[in-house]
Amino acid sequence: MATEEGTDTASPLDEVMEDIRPELVQRVATEDRNANRDIYDALEDE
């Protein structure tokens, strides 16, 4: 989190979220792809 002086102070939660963010993004993208498979397949076939 940035302060007025411009330095970053990361909380323990920020550090943990930074570590797991790529996995969360991948899981959400996979789940979205599975939930909307027919739309994605139609777009690929265009």
C-alpha cells in the first residue's frame, strides 16, 4: 500500500495475496472457460 511519501508498505496479507494471485487468476480463467465453453468454442470456429 502506498503512503503519501511514496514508499510501499506491504502488509502480510498483501504479501500472501501476491504469492497466490497467479493461481487464483488461473483458476478463475479455467472456471470461466468451462462455464462458457460453447461461447469460446464458437469464437474459435469463426
